[in-house]
Amino acid sequence: MDDDPITPATPPDVPAGPASVPGEASSANARAVVWNALSWVRDLAFSVLVAVVLIVFIYQPVKVEGTSMEPALTDQERIFINKFTYSFGLGNIERGDTVVFEYPYDPDKLYIKRVIGVPGDRIRIVAGQVYVNGRALVEEYVPQWCRDSVSWPPTAPGEQPEEREVPKEHYFVLGDHRSSSSDSRSWGWVPRANIHGKAVFIYWPLDKMGRLH
């Protein structure tokens, strides 16, 4: 008796599975193309929806026009403003914030300035030096070449300007380029309802891309 193990022989040319039919392969390819197209459309729609939500409710792109916020912002730069924080009460408008708002006397005009006084603050400017609640304001964002010698409120020659208190729900704003800015010194307080949002990010030009301070 032969005790050697026996390995069954595999029949030659046995197919591993059912043979493919040309028509079925074409149908599978068509389904794959359609599925890929639908996936692309779904991803695009989702991206558009996210962009709309961001622009409508959170961030809005705006273009800077003019030189009143130099050197922090220059003419034709593009920035994002955050509308969400102020609109939903998640943050207060604070001194030093750069805000975009409707010009109080023309809602079709948008201005961008820096908040200097909040409701209840006492403001005066003596020969270009800003005082808030009796203290001289240190403004590192205003270089010497942007300063002027304007006093506020306007006074007669030889008189010192008196303090004025910022009314409730209003703000006192100035441009950083004081000698080239139309601001609260000229046309007064900005109502809270006019403020759209806080400027937070420069996205153009690329060499200045980054958070706005």
C-alpha cells in the first residue's frame, strides 16, 4: 500500500469565476461615472452652502477705499469682517476694534474706522492728543507722520476743549491716519445699529495676508 500523500490535480484552464459580459461591464462603468458626477455635485453644493453661510452670517469680504486707516490698512486692500460676534452678542464692541459701519448720514456709504470711545466714555482731543476718561490715550497704531494737531470739540482760540460723553448705544471712532480721515470729529457719534462688524483678516494683497490688529 502506497503511504505517500496524494495531491489532487487541478483541472487545467478552470475559470476563477463567471465570465464577464461586455454589456454588463459598460453598464457598471456608466453607473460609476454617474455616481462620481453626483458626488462631485454634492460636494460642490455643500461647499457653496458653507460659503453662503460664512458670508451671510459670519464673515463678509470688503474692499478698503481711501487712506484714512493707513498704515494698518491701505487703499484697495481686501479684508474680511466678522459679523457674527457683534450680531449675536458673543462679544462687545471695544476700544481699539476696527469696525465697518454705515455712515450715519448716508446708509449707502460704508466706512471703516477704529473705535476710540464706547458708551459712557468721556472724550476730548487736545492738539491731536486723545484723552479718554481723563487719561492720555497711547496709540501705537498712529505713527508720527499720520498725526495732526486738531482739537475736539472745536473751541475758540486759546480755550481748552471740554470732555464730551459718548451717548448710550453710540461710539466715537477715528481713522488711524488722522490728517486724512473724516470721522467722529467731523460728523459725531456712530449708532450701534449702524455697525456691521469687526475687521479681522487681510486676504489681499498676499504679502499682507494675516490677522488685522
